[in-house]
Amino acid sequence: MTFEEWSASSRKSVDARLQTRFDDAWPPQFREATLYPLQTGGKRIRPLFSLAAMDTLGRPQSADCVSVAASVELIHTYSLVHDDMPCMDDDDERRGKPSVHKRFDEPAALLVGDALLTEAFRILTTTGLSPTTQVRLVAELANGAGHVGMIGGQAADIGMGGPVTEIDALMQLHNGKTGALIRTSVRMGAITAGATDAELSRLTAYGEAIGLAFQMADDILDKDEDAGDDGPPSYVKLIGEEETRRRARQLLDEALSICDTFSGARHLISLARFTVDRDY
Amino acid sequence: MTFEEWSASSRKSVDARLQTRFDDAWPPQFREATLYPLQTGGKRIRPLFSLAAMDTLGRPQSADCVSVAASVELIHTYSLVHDDMPCMDDDDERRGKPSVHKRFDEPAALLVGDALLTEAFRILTTTGLSPTTQVRLVAELANGAGHVGMIGGQAADIGMGGPVTEIDALMQLHNGKTGALIRTSVRMGAITAGATDAELSRLTAYGEAIGLAFQMADDILDKDEDAGDDGPPSYVKLIGEEETRRRARQLLDEALSICDTFSGARHLISLARFTVDRDY
């Protein structure tokens, strides 16, 4: 199976799983609102990282694997719904469609985000994985998504750590805001597949490298866009395009060399190239 | 130990536990913001329901018990932080102090709420309880706090189920908005204490009765206040004060008769009276 076939088929499985998670939501209009941001497309990169890590460790893709992958997408989607709200980025559109607070209203967007976040944990308790594994997954997700991970990075992003003027501070910010959930996605895949400590440690390093490089690649792609707000600078603005490219390339090489230590990391390799090597 | 001594001591233990849960938050100003809504007082009713259920089943109050109790308070507090935001109730004060979005700002309040919600699940994975028990607690909390429970009720409260004109619809709303987390608090205590299915089922019925009666008692206390918004009516407005009192009394009696089936439900009895029997 090519990477394209595998990712298309995996994406379809994750989407199908996400669709069923709010069947018991009420009132009906709220059910519709929870499903709306899950139906506006999206590349499902984070679930793919989970599933690729499982594949690398030889775990066949089961319904349980898909549930674990869906849980990281629920976290990612809730963060977009809250980020788009007027008090944050005030984005009227997401993926070419009205954002949740425009399609419904602000209170609905707030509650939809909260509901997706809560569901990310609930779905982890519905698998047939061992209780020990389920607890590890819940802890991993809470760490990656919470105040030591993604939310900490978002807090830095809204300026709660003061102005960002140094490359180390910018990397710490993105290591939280974007990197933490990518690293967690890879780690949750590894934990689900029963990784040894050594395997988990190598896959964590892969996730960390790609998680950091991800934002650099984004900033290179968007280098001609004016950020237009008073948030932190882009990598390109802070250290220049050439240095950003050099760092992204170095992180990608690091990740790819970790992949070489596994015999079947083909999808992790493709994902690394797909997410970082996007225009060079 | 009297109920007053027990509740004061339990409250102190829960507060101490909550204080330590954001030691690893960053940036420092965000750590301060996460702690702020946890330091503004509050009766800690929901943790007390958890601890009283454990006490009823003979479980001595350990550090693990306190962590479970703290997790329900994290959910309750996050819901208050988000509820106070301008797009929801737009409350500038909470317990006589500026609400989080006034003391910090709106983006901070949004992220603080998200962080408390996420931490509620993380803390459950830090106990020495068996993995099976931990998974049951995570599932229980996600159900009580999520779209089938509290958030569903909040969605009805903001009008996503249409205008509330019937008593059954109002009870369904409050059964979610307020009742679900109280029922879940009792159930999490029971699960932590290793309740049998029969004990869990009786304690669930207790939690459901008190969860519903709680809002009725609130509405009786606030009967002279003008709701002043276009939300759902109070019980008193919809069915009158006398009928509200009759229903609250009936639910309280139901809960107390369940307590009689246990030999040591003293704190559950006191809590039922404390939360429902407030002015009559």
C-alpha cells in the first residue's frame, strides 16, 4: 500500500469514528454543532502520526487503534474551535467554511470546544486495550494537551510569558503550542502498540523533532504573509528564511535517522517528509 | 467528628491538593492564572459528595481519595470560569472577586478553563488506585462532565434546545447542567471505595435525587431575584414556590431513605440536608 492509499484509508476510518462519538449528545442542535467542526475536512495529520507509529511497531490497524488516533484529533479540533473565537484569533472562517462561532454562536463554540476536549478522554476508555494501557494513554494525552504542553504554549502565544524576542523562547513556545500534541500523537501510537521503553524513547525523539520542524515549515510557506497582529514573530522573521530552512532540515534529518533504526517505519518517513519537506 | 469538622478538614485537604497541580505550568503568569479561580473560596460541595460516599462505604480518607475529590472540583471550577466569560453570563465577579477574564483577560480565561478541564483527567491518573478503577473514574468523569451530562445541560441552558416551557424540559436541563456532576461526584466516591453494583446503584439514585433538588433549593433561595436574562425560567417561576418546595422535599426524602440503607451514611445525610434543606 502506498502512503497515499494508507493515509486516505486511515483518514476515512478516523473520520467515521469521530462521526459516531456525539450520537448521544443533546439537545439535537448541540449534537449538530459538535459534529460541525469535525466535518469541515482537515488532513488528520495527528491521527496519522499515531497510526504510523503503531504500524512501525507492527501493530495491525484495529478499531482500538482508530479510537486512539481519533482522540488526538478531538483535542486538535477543540483547540481550533476555541482559537477561532473572537477573544482569541477572531477567525470567521476555518478551512473555507464559517467557523463554529459564526455558523452557530459564541456560547455554542465555547461549549463545543469543551465537549470535544472531554470526549477525547472518554473515547480512550471505550477501547479493549488493557486498563494499564488506557491509563497511560489518558495521562499521555492530558500531559500533551494540558498546561505542561499545548495549553502552556498557547498561553505563551497570547503573551503571558512576555514578548518573544529570542529563538529559544520561540522554540519553547512552539514546542508547546504545536509540538507537544504531535509528540503525544506519536507516543500514544507507540504506547498502544506496546512499545518497549527504548522504542518509546526513540519515537519520542522523532515526535519532538517533527513537532518543532512542523511550525518552521509552516513559517517558510507563509513567509510572505504579514502576521498582522501583535503575537510572537515567525521563525523567518526572527532568524531569517535561510536559518529557518537549515534548522527544519536538521530536525527532519534527525527524525529520518531515527526512522532508520526501525525496520518498518515507512509511513513515519513519509509523514515526516509530508509535514516538513513541503516546499524544498 | 462532627459534619462541620469533617467538612472543614476535607475541604482543606482538597484545597491543598488543588494548589499543587499547576506547579509545572508555564509561563509563570499562566500558572498564577490557573491557580486564581481555585483560590477564591467555594464550598467544595462536589468533592465533599465524593468523600462522603467513600466514608459511607468505610474507605478511610487517603491521598488517593482526595485526588479523586479534587478532580470533580477542577471540572466545576473550569465550568464557572467559562460561564463567567462575556459571551456566556458576562459576570465580572465570582465569590466577591474579579472573575478570571476581569483579573487577567478573556483569552487567559478561555485557556485557564481548558487547562483545569484537562487537569481533571490528569490527576485521576496519578493515584495508586488500580488501573481498572482509574479507567472507570475517567469514564465516569467524562460522562458526567461531557455532552451527555453537564455540557449537554449547558447547551440546553443557552437555548440550543429551544425555549423551556415545560417542567420536564426544565428538569432535564438541570439534570444535565447541575445534576450530572453531583451524581458523578457521588459515583466516583463509590467507585473509589470499591462499591458493589448494588451499592453503586443506590448511591447513584441518591446523587440523582440530590442533584435535581440542588437547583430547586437554589431557585427557592433566589426567588426574589429577577433572572434578568432570556434564559430558561426558574423552578419557582415555572411551577410556583409551593410546588418547587414540595418536589425538593420529596427528592430529599428519597435521598435520605437511601442513606438509611447504609449503616454509616452520616456525612451523606448531612450533605443532603446542607445542600437542599437550606431554608426550610
